[in-house]
Amino acid sequence: MELLPAQPKSRSIAFFTFIFSVALLFHKPVVAQGNLLITPVRAVFEGAQRSVELNLANAGKDTARYVISFLEIRMNKNGTFEQITEPDSGQLFASKYLRFFPRSVVLGPNEAQVVKLQLTGVAQLAPGEYRSHLYFRAVPDEGPADNPDNAGHSDINVKLTPVFGITIPVIVRAGNTTASVQLSDLSLDMEKGPRLTMLFNRTGNASVYGDVTVDYISPQGKKIQVATANGLAVYTPNQQRYLHLPLNNAPGTNFHTGKLRVTYSVSAQSKTSQLAAAELPLR
């Protein structure tokens, strides 16, 4: 397995700056947890594509080590996730058709590294969508084992160190894959915020992924954005997913009159396409 060469510090800092320049220029999403930044936020193999590069950057002040592995994840109808070892009915794992390198990275402050994903065994893929999640787990620095301040004391000291991790989906699409989505069951709960609930209904053999925007439309036709949710997915084999979205009670809004308009859209190559839309009249 090929390993990427270590980058000199000056080159790493330049590359770190480049990541954020690209993200700002093209509005490319970056996922972050702790001090680790990753772009892009998902990897999709389709058509003739056989490799994807992920850019990792350490935005913290300390050197950090991250171990990389695959996880298999189930999405529940309420949008939560849980780790599994066997696929659900209709679910296909992508991990056995993928390899990545390096398996771990050590990043100093403001340093960056590329992780390369490669698709293998393409001839074995039956038509459909395959999904696994790449897991970046922070390995804490244990520090020195002996503490001089504790010499001569029999007390046991326990130190709790938080461990951060990020998962991003890796999706492989083989053959003909299609997907469509509709929004239904819109309801507004004024006792919790206000909070809007909606149901995503997915059909086809592929996942859907996009951004949700909620606009308040006054009786006079004035539009005010009251909520957004970026990067919302409905993964196969799920056909439905609920979303509970708090709304901003902004000036000019009255959630007892007018209507709410929900749009679910995806942006690619500087172009935005609407996947679904629905409206909720307010009373």
C-alpha cells in the first residue's frame, strides 16, 4: 500500500491556506470536529471515477494524531445514526471495494495532509448504491506516565480525556441509479420554539443529499428566511426520514398567518437544483 510522503511545514501551512481559499471561493462545505477540518464532506464514486482525495487540516494549536478506519452505519427514521456490523435489508456496504492511505496522520498546528481513497474490484459490483463511512478518530496524547507530584501518595487519580471523531459518507454508485424525494406531513409546533416538522419520502435506489431552506411568506408576499439545515441526507435503504427544525422568530414574522415554504435543493458546480418543495398554510 502506497503511503503519501510527509509534507514540510512551510508547504503544509501553504496547503492549509489553500484549502480555505478554495472553500471560500467555491462555497465548498467543510466538516469540523475538535480542531480537525475535512473537505469535501462526502466522497461519491460514480461513472468512471476511481479515486477521491480528502483534505485534512489541523486548525488547533497542538499536534494531533488521527487514526482512520471504516464504520458501517444505519440511519434511523428520526435522523439519528447507529453503528452496525451487518447490512439492513437493501443496504450495501462500500468498504470492501475501497482502500485508503495513509491509515493515520499526524498533523502539527496549521498543517494539512491528503488522504486518498481508491475504488477497487469494480467488476464485482452489481448495480446499486454502496455506502460506508470513513471514521477519523483523534488519538489523545497520554503524556508522561509518572507524575512527580504524586510520589509517596497511594491515591488513584483518574483523568478523563475527551476523544473526538468525525465520520463522512463514502458512496459508490454502480450501473443505473436514480432517486427522487417528496416532502409531506408538515406541521408547526408553537410550544417548542416554534418548531417545524417535516417528512422526507425517498424513492429509487440511490440516496438524496441537499440543503433545507424554510421561508416565511407574509399575506402581503414578503419573504423572510427563518431556518436552514445544510447537508441533510436520506440514505438507502431508508425511504423516509423526519426532520424537526427550530424556526427563527424574526421581526416581521407571524406564525399564525401567511405560510411557510420549504425547499430542499442541492448545489453542484455552481448550480443549484431543487429536489423537492412544500408549503404549510399558517392559521
